[in-house]
Amino acid sequence: MKKKSVLPVKSLSALAFLAITLFTSCKKESAGESADNTISEEEVVDVMAQGLAGNSGGFTTQTTTAAGVAARTSLSCGQTSDTLITGHHISGAAVSYSYSIEITRSLTCVNMIPASFAFQYSGASSYDAPRIASDDATTAAFTIDGLQPSSTSFVFNQTYTRIGTQQSKIRQRRSFTSTLTFSSADITVSKETHKILSGSATAQLTGQVSTGREFSYGATITFHGNNSATLVLQNGRSFELTW
């Protein structure tokens, strides 16, 4: 059996209203490092951080939202449901954002006890932050385990992708197109707060600037709980993120 519902997400997650702050553990990039008509390292971190952040409707918001849906599901074993989820910034927020996402989710049970959720979704997301703005098509696939009452937390395995156009507001103020993908395994999420407690993910950013120059960057992300994470680029530079 399949049913469809509409769910406004802004009531689900206070995380979506918090700003993200970056602290770098290394020296700042010099102005000349990005003079080769590709995006700068600062812009790479901006895109990855906003794609991750709650205040832009990013990866952490969608994780929290999915955990909230899983926690109060009315689905029966083997049932599939379609849900439209929308979200946007609060008035006066430093970062404006909006998204509209269609989710298809199905419930798997073991011995008639809910065990895991499978989420597939697609939609549109955009944000306008002080340093960068983006307009994206968004797709994701989540598997949520640990639904059993005996489990103290949810366990997420997920892939989250944003494909779109960005406008930088720093340096040369470049515009560029990109594909940003987060992939994670065994991220632990609180059943009480629906926030990420621990785990890790990889980030891959590829694209092309308006000059035609292509770029590709990778990073790893380690979540520490308390709305914080460490992002490490492939060159070893480390950035502490809070939201």
C-alpha cells in the first residue's frame, strides 16, 4: 500500500536555523593562489560547508529531518509512502534558503518489528549566504537502521548530491557549476534530538568555472556531536565546522 503526505519541515528541526562558523587550523590562502582562473580553496570550503550546514538546508538538516520522520512513522511493515518536505529560513536569518523535496520511503520489519527505513528523494534546494549563493537540484538515498526499541540511536548510511550553479561573493566573485556529493557509512543519530552524534563522511566536489577551467576536490568529514565536525581536504588542510 502506498500513501502520500505533505510535511513542512521547518517545525521539525531547530538545526535548520543555526549558522555555520569555520575555523581553519592552517595559514590563510594567499591572494595569488587562485589567480589561475579556478576556484580558490576558500570557495571549495564554502561550498562544502554550506552543503553540509543546517542553515542552508544541507546534509545535516536532511539527516535530522529523516530521523524525525523515522521516529514517528505511521507506516506498517512493508508499506511505502511519498512525502513532500519543504523548508525555508526564518525571518532575519544570516543565510536565506529554501527547499522542496519529494521523499519515497519504505519500512522493513523483522518479525513484525520495525528494523530499517529506505529513503529515496529528489527536489530543489537553494541558499544565499554572506560568502556564496547556490541554486541546486538535490538527490539522496538514505538507509536508516536501528528502529528497534532496543536500539539507543539510529544508524545512517547515505548518499546526498547537489548539482547546480554557485556565485561566489569573495575574491574574484566567480560563478561556477558543480556537483557536490556526500557519502557516509554508519553515522550515529540521536533518537531523542535527531542530531548527528558521531560518524564520518566523504565529500567530492567537481565542476567548471565560467572561464571553462575544470576543478575537482575531495575531503573527509568527521562528526563530533554537539553540532560540530572537522573537514579535512585531500591536501591535509583541516577546518573546524560548527553550526
